Amino acid sequence: MNIFRLAGDMTHLASVLVLLLKIHTIKSCAGVSLRTQELYAIVFATRYLDIFTSFVSVYNTFMKLVFLGSSFSIVWYMRYHKAVHRTYDREQDTFRHWFLVLPCLVLALLIHEKFTFLEVLWTFSLYLEAVAILPQLVLLQRTRNIDNLTGQYIFLLGGYRGLYILNWIYRYFTEPHFVHWITWIAGLVQTLLYADFFYYYFLRFIGGRGVE
Amino acid sequence: DTPKDFHDEL
């Protein structure tokens, strides 16, 4: 574990907590894409299958349970909780996210580190996570401007993988044989997809107004 | 450290 990866995990945890805070306390999911949340639930379900077979550390297992639990409960809240579901913007959240799942699965079957069931699903989760934010970014452009909590959620979610990139650079230089091109490229694509959002998000800080 | 096929990252 290094400071970049710890910062990345904490940023990711913060993004999940901000979203849970918004949904649980003010019972609103306005501006949040259910489709992105569904994709993230699939990402964690396929990435953490090894939670039963391999033990890395208490921290690792605990965080996996947190991310699994939070992603599924956010989907549950947005789908089935009356008050929250009422604030869900169904008409605007129309990105065909299931069209993202199949290509990622095919790509994982073609490009992976090892052709085993767990490894292919793990690789699939990497590819899917790289594009999982697309429905949310599309929804963002359709809804005029968003509240601060949603903006902070997206900012933290985009930032965590950026910190992971620093972690991979650090591990590449400090650990022999630490080379994972698939993870690195997927992580880079994922972070670059936020570039446009980061630009407007920082403008907001400079301008001191809501995210347009 | 954990064997190669382990994924020790989240």
C-alpha cells in the first residue's frame, strides 16, 4: 500500500459517502444517473468475486464489502424507495448503458492477463468501470446545472482513479515486474473521460457559481 | 508480497 493508493481509496470512499449522504438525508437523487449506478454495481460484483476465494488484507476485504454494499443500496434506493425514486430524472437518464456491457465483455474475452473465469470477469469490470460514468456525464449535460453534492460526487469519483494512476507509476518504479497494461490503459481512459467535467468543475471554483 | 495472480488493489 502506498500513499497514492490510500488517497485513491479514500477519495473513492468519500464519493460513495457523499452520494449516500445526499440520497439518505435529503431523500433526493436529482441529477444522479441510475444507469451509472447500475453499471457500478455490476463493476463491483464482477471485480470482487475473489472476496470469497482470496484474502489480501482486512482493509481490502472491508473496503470491498463497503463498495459492494453501497453500490447496491444506492441502486435499491433509486429504484424502490418512494421518496427517492420520485426525484429520479427518468426522462433525461436515457443513455443505453446495456450497450456498454456487451462490448466490454467481448473485449475482456479477447484481451486479458489470464483466461480464467475470475480473471476475465475481473478484466470485464475494469473495462466497464472505464465507461460506467458515461450515462452520468450525458445526464449532466442535459440537466442545466447540478447541486454541489452531485458535483462533488462526480469530482471525487473521477479523482480516485487519477490517484490510482499515480499509485501505478509509484509501484512500477518500486516493484519489479509490476506491469499491468490493461489496468493502466483502462484507468487512463476512465480518467480522461472526466477531463471535460474537471475543466468546468474548476471553472466553478474560480467563478464561485454552480456547475453549468 | 501477494502472488502475481492476486489482485491486491480495489
